[in-house]
Amino acid sequence: MQVSVSKLPGIGQKISFRTTENSQLVLIVHHTGKRELYFFDDADSDEADFAMDLTADETRELGAQLLGATYQPVDADKLKVFKNQVVIDWIEIKPESPIAYHTIEQSEIRNETGATIIGIVKGDDMIAIPDADTVLQPGDVLTSIGKKDQIAALSDLCKGEG
């Protein structure tokens, strides 16, 4: 996939994603916050096959879905390794964890482990890109990203170990 970013003077920024099959997605982010998404079945076409406007929240949700925040096509216990450096894992918070019943901000997960929470599964609900004031509960499953050692440290923290 080829990604290109260009400034649109007076408008904002254009981000283009060209696939190996020669399709293209174009996202235009306006200075006002408006976002336009265009799909071109043929990347060389002058006219989009599909277009839609997205709010900032919808754009974040789409990004979270593309990252796999709500659906994992493999076992939740298995890790996804990208270029042997970045790992996404799903980690359950145990009742004995010191972060249980605290907000993300209070728990200082990023400072303590280096890992980042990109989603939380709470029963049948999913919070994509949770706010810092989200309270972590036993049984919540954190969708986290980081290096292997950072994810291991978060896993220990969620288990109440270390």
C-alpha cells in the first residue's frame, strides 16, 4: 500500500491510500474538522465511485475498527506481531489488579508500562479510543498496543503481578 499526504492550501490535508490492486481511498481533512472519504475502484480515475462525509468521532471509530478494536479474527490470547516490534494484545483486568476501579489517567498505564490502550471491551460493549477518565473494571478486556516487553508489563499489571 502506498500512502501519500499533501497539503491543500486553504482547505486542509489530503491523505491517499493506494492498494496493490490499484484501488484508492482518499481522506480530506478540512481545517474546520470536516472529513470527506472517497473511494476509487480505479486509482487513476478522475471520479470517485463512492464518497461520504465523516465527523471526527466517526473517523476515530473507523480507524479503531480498522485496527481491530472490536473484532479479532484470531484467538484473543494470540498476539499480533508487526515487523517483530509492535504488538497488539487483548488483556483482561483481574479483580486483584491495582488498576481495577481506577481511571486510565489514575492508573498511569502509559507511564508505568509504556503500552497504550486503544480500546476496551466491557461485556457486549466496546469503547474505541477510550477517554482518560474511563474507569477500568475487573473483567474489562483492554485492547493494547506496544512493544513486547511493554505488553508483558501491562499484562502483569492487569493480573496484579509485579
